[in-house]
Amino acid sequence: MAFKLNDLVEICKKEEGFSGVYYTAILLAAVGRKRYLVRYENRFNEDGSRFLTEAVDSDEIRPSPPQPSGYNFAMAERVEAFVDFAWRVGTVIRKVDPNYYVKLDCNGKEHHCPFFKVRRHLEWQNGTWLSPATGSTKSIGFPFPALDSIVCKLIDPKAAKKTDQREGINLQILATKQT
């Protein structure tokens, strides 16, 4: 993917200890064909006086993922939690409305995270956002992933109606027979 000047991106370094840790950065310039100069929004230089700027390989960079709203995470769901100035991949281990406890992959520690600092974990592969849980692109950004598996069988030839009720959310899915 070709990035543009001032694009908001995320960097996941390929070094030990950085796996599954995504730092937000601004793209400043292309450096050759496979490297980019970025300025981090939450990492600082050694003396802490300014934001860290460095060149990163193209395989360490991804665009900012889509941000679905109103998402309700389930136990054992793969997520990213904003902890210590970075998005870190982990698993929901407990929900305390409306917040979550997330066990991080990078260090195995549990963190209590407010709901607004937890987002769905997505992988950037070949220019497409994928959900690692399903390997699918079609559910990305949709706030209720379980609905991907709902199949509305047509009982009435004109229309079928299925209701999904989960944690106080009522959804009605209408399907009409194609003629």
C-alpha cells in the first residue's frame, strides 16, 4: 500500500518485546521504496524532550484500523487495549460493565481497561483488514460479529424475520426472497 504524507499510521516493530504492540505515528516521508520516516505520537526521544522520529520498514507499518462504534466484546475475544501509550493485542478475560479486563499477549499481564480504550483486533494483510478470529473481511466494522453466522431461512416465501437478543440489544434481520 502506498501511504501519503501526514497519514496516521501504526507501527509494530519486528524486534523482540514489540510483537503485538502498535504505536500511533504520523507518516513524514518515504525513504526509498521499502522504508518510511515516521514521528510517533506517544514515544519520545532518549531525553524525553520531543516525539521520537525514525525510519521503519514497510512491513512494520499499517494504516490506522477502522473504528466501529458501539462494539460489545465477549469473553475470550481478541482485542487491542490502549495500555502504556500503545495498542496491545490481548484477550478479554472479564467484563465489568462497561469496562474490560484484558490479558496482554506481550507480557501476560492483566489490565483493567475502560471500554473506550479497547478495540477489535484486526490484521492488515495484502492491503485488506482481516479479522483473525474469522479470517473474514466482511464483518469488519460491524458491531455484532456473531451476526455474520446468522442465516435467515425463508419460512414465508415473502419474508423471514429473525431476532437476536444479547446483552439488552435487540436486532431484527429481515430477508426477502429473491425472485
